[in-house]
Amino acid sequence: MKIKNPFFKKINEIKLLNICKALNVKNSDKKTKIIGINDLKNAKKNEISFFNSLKYLYLLKNTKAKFLITNIRYKNVVNKYSNALIVDNVLKSVGILTNLFYPNALNDLIDFNIDENNIKKYKNINYGKNVLVGKNVKIGKNTSIGHNTIIESNVVIGSNCSIGNNIIIKNSLIGKNVTILDGSIIGKKGFGFFPDNKINFRYPHVGMVIIKDNAEIGSNNTIDRGSISNTVIGNNTFLDNQVHVAHNVNIGNNCIITAQVGFAGSSFIGNKVSIGGQAGISGHLKIGNNVQIGGGSGVIKDIPDNSRVMGYPAQDIRNFLKKNK
Amino acid sequence: MKIKNPFFKKINEIKLLNICKALNVKNSDKKTKIIGINDLKNAKKNEISFFNSLKYLYLLKNTKAKFLITNIRYKNVVNKYSNALIVDNVLKSVGILTNLFYPNALNDLIDFNIDENNIKKYKNINYGKNVLVGKNVKIGKNTSIGHNTIIESNVVIGSNCSIGNNIIIKNSLIGKNVTILDGSIIGKKGFGFFPDNKINFRYPHVGMVIIKDNAEIGSNNTIDRGSISNTVIGNNTFLDNQVHVAHNVNIGNNCIITAQVGFAGSSFIGNKVSIGGQAGISGHLKIGNNVQIGGGSGVIKDIPDNSRVMGYPAQDIRNFLKKNK
Amino acid sequence: MKIKNPFFKKINEIKLLNICKALNVKNSDKKTKIIGINDLKNAKKNEISFFNSLKYLYLLKNTKAKFLITNIRYKNVVNKYSNALIVDNVLKSVGILTNLFYPNALNDLIDFNIDENNIKKYKNINYGKNVLVGKNVKIGKNTSIGHNTIIESNVVIGSNCSIGNNIIIKNSLIGKNVTILDGSIIGKKGFGFFPDNKINFRYPHVGMVIIKDNAEIGSNNTIDRGSISNTVIGNNTFLDNQVHVAHNVNIGNNCIITAQVGFAGSSFIGNKVSIGGQAGISGHLKIGNNVQIGGGSGVIKDIPDNSRVMGYPAQDIRNFLKKNK
């Protein structure tokens, strides 16, 4: 399901010529117009995609994208199925291209369109003092918004939600009957960038945070929005205090995430997963359904369904407890 | 010592008939009235208590409560000393009953009675900009309250306290000469609920946070209030930044709790305990007096007085350091 | 390089007689005036310094300080090179003396000189609602300040900075092109004190936080200022969310510090150091250049240049992964 992202204004089309200039790629094609950037699987003919590892060869074979950003190593294989645009650093070039299509994506730290008076137009909601709301915000009926809370432009909040005090919400779609506790920061850009000796290159984040129905987010949490895809908190999933969820993390339904847990970027967490306090989940992992992860664990590899793990690195909980008797 | 809790309005009495209806228990007694819910030890004759484990048989034998919530397993033993109300899930039923007696306990996220003008009536205090104070708040002399701080209704703050900026205090009794640093959130409900496939059942939290004289709470801490009992920070105990204290935790006097430490629910920490950064203390533990816990430790069992431990799981510090030389 | 500290007003000179009274040291010298307190290496003739360990004998031999706080153990060695002021607790006495010279250093929790109107005088900046700014604050051009943010008196912020919402900055010098994300608390006093049975003795913190050009500080971070020296975040160093940096920590240039990392006090981190999520760095350590520290690690000893470590305690990453296969 593709959910419309109302937060980042996209340029409709850019000439391939201008893209190649920005990426420092030789090109004499003056006519072709590109309408966007996308992954190998979903890219349309006139979108650009990228190829960075033979792991994705099966996707390359079927890609519709006519142009692919890649490096010299993959030039020949890419040219079999598409047209290679050869760059030094593939991911950095993807970042540069994303910036071209979403010129406002990096400049999102403060929403200067918010105002204390905007909240007054909403009916059938309760709100506290100094609530600052941006433009085109949607708030469902019977929802409460606490004191000093900031809701930035285009955010959508469903009905029957309780949004506490001192909260900041941006670039987020929030379902029905969701509770967000005091001091949480939802939807800021993720910690993604390319290191550089002088000034690091900030990767644009044009994804959102999606919080589904009946979820609860504890106090002083930080949930970063996705880079190209979204960060998702599933239905009826509860997060305790001081939890950190990095960009592109996808947490399933009915999960229980205890205090001070941290998720590095892009991991998928199944349904009915419970995670004890202070555990850490590394990036790009797949945690199955019905998994229990003990407090303090450090998870550095995929965990299959129905497992119980503990330890650093996390292992079968019986082994962990036996070893440490 | 029983400290009066001014935060949650209690219903004076409920007919046993109505309680049984809410718990789905058969009952034909139309006369008996129940005046509250309490633990086995402290329950009066006309309060309801509960029995959930043979560990508490010694308390059962002396309980004054005429009615006890329990499950089919303990029916006979309970009926020897009291009258069993048989339910499927004892703790969930206790939650439902607590909700009956304290109907506002779950609906506490935002205090809409707070106002910027309320602070003006206090004499001999200093306060910053945009301080929001609720009804019936008590603030002792020579206390300072920082900018944008929220003090909800019925909170009590002693004299000579320093309450910083952007702080939220609710359901809390705070002693004299207490310092609370910027961004901390004190007294919100704990992370206690019964998981359910559709919508988790929120356990009501009718306890308080009690912070005793000369204590210091660092920045961006979260200290949750107790469920039925209280969360306590002892005299002259200092907490560093980003510490999380879950519901019902009881920290003794003269403790030193370094940054990013986390306490799961209901643990008792003795006096003169020092805990290094990022250590985690599991729930329902008893940590003795004069205990030193090394940074990064994961404590998963009780620790006797005068111990020095480190590791995950925490063990005698000499063993830990020897093993890891 | 000595950077001027505009935050703590220093008394110009105090009679040795009064110092000795405060420290409970016998003294009959009524004439000598002392102009400050400093470390062994940098102390001038009429500043007081202190000696607490034979480790620093080489500095003692060349100190210019005419008076040194020490204890009875080091009386003779100190008197060879300087004049011993004998106390029971050297560090506590240094704290008392620092308090004498900087009488406002402990009383800094709230800046009552800040006001919503102060921001209006700055040209060529952008600012949100309810921005509270103190006296003598400097803000460079093209800098943005978000909603509800507090900038206390004498803080310096360079040009082209992005300071987000709900941020508190005090006792800090911030360079150019620095980004600080929502909810961070920069420059509060560190967690340094001498435990006492009745009321802990707070060590004054008269250092600053220095954040250099092109650095980025994530959301809900806490960065404490130094005690006598400063806490430093280097050029182009990026911190993720919920990071804690204790007093006197010095982080080099081009470092990458992932979410929920914690630094105990007074450690030196080299350049191009990357630290994975939730890792902890103990106090008083030296981490070299080009070091990579795996997520969840607990670093309890110095790490040489170009190392890759992981584990608790941290060890060579190949050993850690081999052991835990």
C-alpha cells in the first residue's frame, strides 16, 4: 500500500542533462526527462534507480528504470539491463539526486508557519496552553493536545488521541486512539549522512513516521522519519519512556517495547514482539513474530519467529542463563 | 507510614453486586458494600484484596479482607480464610476494580486546569516565563520555578527547591531543598497494562512519586508514579541525566545514580547505593545497602548488602574483572 | 589556546587568611592575596593549586603556585616545592575554594534575565514563537532559533546555525553552521559532587560547553559543561539522539556518535572516532584517532589509535565476534 506523503514537495521532472551535471557524469542526452527516484523494484521507466550490490541482481534483471546510478565495478552488468550512470559513491549520488527532487527535505528543522491561533479552528477537540499548530494539519474529534505542544504543517492526527505536553510532531501520520506522552519528538530527520572531512553530506529524509491505531508512545521518545521509505509503529504497539527509533524502522502490531530500548535504522520487527529495557537492535535486521528479547540484550543478527533471546550478542535465552549461572 | 494521596478521587463505596458484574463473577449478595481495594496485609474487612501466589499464604492466613479476587486454582485455600471471587485473570481484575474505585486514574495525561496566572498568588518564590500551575498546588518559600515548567494540580513542592525549565510534574510530593533539572518528567503513569490482541488494557496508576529532602533529579529524567503503592526517591539521593525510574521503584537515601541508568518496575534499592552509567536494574528486585553497581551492568537478581557487582548479568566485580582481563 | 569564559563572575582576589578560614587550615599570614585557583601546570605564583597524587610529581616540581592544597600524606613532598595547606579532603577543599572565587557558579539553574522581547533586536536571523533570550547573547547572521527555545545570558551562537525547538542552551560557545535538534539541553552543571550523609556537597562547575563549526547535536541530548576545564564537541562531529556527554569530555573532529551513547566525565576522544548505539565510555579515558567502537560496547580502558573494539568490556572486535560465534 502506497500512502501519500504530504510533507515534501517534489519537483515534477528534471532533465537527465541536469541530473548528470549534478552527479558529475558525462552525458550528451539533451532530451530525456526524469520524473523521480525510486528503488529497483518500484522504479518506473522514466525514474532513476541505483545498483550497489550483486545481492540485488534479481531485481536488476526486471527493473523498468532506464537509468541506474552505479559505480565502475557494476558498469557492465548494469548496462545489460539498463543504462549505467557511473559515479564514485553510489549512495551519496542518490542523496544528491534526492535533494534535486525534494529541495526542501533538508531544511525542515523549524516550521515557521505554526501559530498559537491555528488551534482555535478545530472543533470537538481539547487543547492546552501555547499549543502551536502549522498549516493544513488535520486533527480528529475527541482528541486532546497538551500544553506547549507543537504540531507542524500537514501532520494528520486521528480521532480519540491523547497527545501530551511539550511534544513535537512533524512529518507524521497518526491513527486513531493513539497516546503520545510528554516530551516525545516524532518525525525529525534520521541520522543518515555521508562523512566528509570538512562538512558531512546530509542525506535527505523524505519519508514519514506512521503511527497506527491504538498505539502508545512513552515520554521523551525520539522517533525519526524514514529516508525514502517510512518509519512505522504498528497497531496496539506500546513504547515505554526514552525509547529511540531510528529512520526506516518498521515495528509490527501488538509489540511491547520497554524503556530505553534503541533501534538502529531500517530494521523490521514482527508482530507480538516484546523487548526488555535497554536492549539494542542493530540496523537492517529482521526480527520475526512472537519474539521475546531480554532486557539489556544487544541484537546483531536476524531472529526467527517464536524465539526467546537474551545477551550481548543476543542468543537463545536458555543458553544465556545456563552460561551465566 | 501512610501518606495521603491528594491526586486520585476515590469512590466511597461500591456494592459487591456491581463489582461482581464488572468482574463477570457470579454473586447473589445484594447488600454488602465494599469501600476499597488493598493488599492482603493492609486490607480492612470491607475492602477487597487479591491472592495470586502461594508465596503469600502467610499473609492470606491473617488477612481481614472478607472478599478476595483469585483464580480457580486457589479457590479452596482462599475460602478457608476469606471468600473467593473466582476470575480468569487476577491482575487484570484488580485493574478493573481499581478503575471502578478511581474512575479518573487513567485520564490524567493533560491537566486542563493549569494556567499562567495561577503562579502569581505564591509569595516568596521566584518563577520564570510561561510557568503553568494547576489548582491547589503548594509551593514552599524560597523555591524557584523555571521557564515553561508545568506543575499540575495538587502537587506539593517544599521550600528551598530549584525546579528548572521545561519540567512537567504531576501526582508528586516533593520535599525540601530538592533540585530538579531541565526537561524532566515526573509522575506520569507507569508502563503497566495487560496485553490484548485488539486494544491493550491499561492498568490504572493511583500511586504517586515522592521525592524526599535534598534529592537531586538530573535533566531529561522520567520518573513514573506508582500503580497502587508509590515511587520513592530517598533523602539526599542524586540522579544524573536521562535516568528512567519505572513505577513503584523505591530508591533509598544517599544513593548516587549515574546517567542513563534504568530501573524496571517495583524494585527496592537500599541506602548508599551507587550505580554506574547505563546500568539496568530488572523489576521486583531487592538491592541491599552500601551496594556498588558498575557502569553498564545488567542486574537480574537480588544483591545483598555491601556488595560490589559488575557485568551482564551482574556478578561480583572481582570475578568480572578477572574473567575479562 | 585559552578561550575567555564570559559566564562566571570571578572574585579578583581573596586574602589567604580568608581562604584558610574557609578550608579550616591554620594560618597566620595576614598579607598574602590570592587571585585564583588553577591546576599545577598552569597556576601562576599567586594562584592556589592542589596536589593529590604522586602521579603528578613531575608537575609539582615545576609549579609556580606558592600555595598548594594537599593532605597530610603529601605534606613533606609538597613543602619541598611550594607551601602545603593541609586539609582532610583535597578535592572537596578545591570545590570550596572554587565556590569562593566563583560565588554564582552553583546558582545557575534558571536565568531570570531572559525575556521574549530580547530576540527582536537581532537582525538577519529567523526565530519562532516564545523564544526566550538572556542578556548579552550573541547570535550570528542567517541563524534560525526554533519555538520555545531558551538561550541564556552570555551564550554565543555563530552564523548559519539551526537551533531547533524546546532547546535550552546555557554557558556555551557555539560555532558556525552548527545544528542542534529539538529538546537538547546544553551547558548545565555536571554531575560532580562530594557525597555527604546529610547533604551532598555540590562541586561548582565554572567551565563551558564549546561546540565547534559544522557539528550536529541530535534530539534530547544532554551535554554538561566542564567543572574547571570545558566540555568540547569537535568540528564536523555529529551526535545522534539521546546522547549524554558528561562534564569535561572532549570529543575530537569528524566523529560519529550514534543514539543513546553515554560518556562519563573527563574522557578525551580523538578525531574520526565512530561509536555505535548505546555504547558507554567510562570516565578519564583516552580514546585515540580513527577508532571504531561497536554498538552496545562498554569501554573501561584507553583505546589506541586505529583500533576497532566491541564488547563489555570492549576488546578487539575480531576477538569479540570469534568468541561469540
